[in-house]
Amino acid sequence: MTWLKGVLIAVGIVVVLVIGILAALGLLTSGGGHEVRHISVGQRTLTVSHYKDMTQESIADGVKIVADGHVISATPDSLTIDGKEQSFDPSQDVEIAIDEKGAIEAKALSPDARAPDAASPDDDGSDTPPQ
């Protein structure tokens, strides 16, 4: 009976160690609070990245985003960051990145650039593999 007690104690110790290791790995591999969000407004997609805190709300003709203290207003026809009108084509996708110091940068994505998680269809536009 003492050997059974020893085995149960050993199994308990192993379980506690595995849970501790998994918890430690979860803390070490967290991205430090940096997130990425893709938001569709009209024909464009806004990609807001590297923010630590973000809220999003719908407005009459678009969306209002507050990310790390920066106010981004997007409608199908215009994009405003911190009250300054941005000169991007309404059909152009835009990436908005916020760095560690809180500086914001908006840049247009080229039409050829695909999001890393987007599927790439064949040349004929279908998702079937070529034969």
C-alpha cells in the first residue's frame, strides 16, 4: 500500500510541475499586449497593429477607433487620424501601426500585398489547386 501512496504523490508532483511549466511558458510567450485588428470600412480594410489598448465604436457612416490615445475616424470616403485628414484613395487598404513610444504611422498597402493570414487563390480566382 505504501508503494501506491508513493506513486500517487509522484504523479501529483508531475502534474503540478507540468501546470507550472505551461503557466510560465504562457507568460513568457505573450506578445506584451500588442494586437492586430482588421476592420472593413466601405471598400477598404484598415489594419490597426501594435496597439496596447483599443476601443471601437460604430458611427453614422463608418467607425471610430481609439487606440493608445489616438483617435481614428474612418468612413467609406475618408480617413482621419487625430483630427488630420489622410490622403488615401477610398479603395486603398491602409495599415496603421503604433510603436512602443506611442507614435502612429499610416501607410497604404499595395494592391498586390496580401495579409499573411489571407488565402491566395489561383490565377483563375478559384481556390482549387492547379492540375
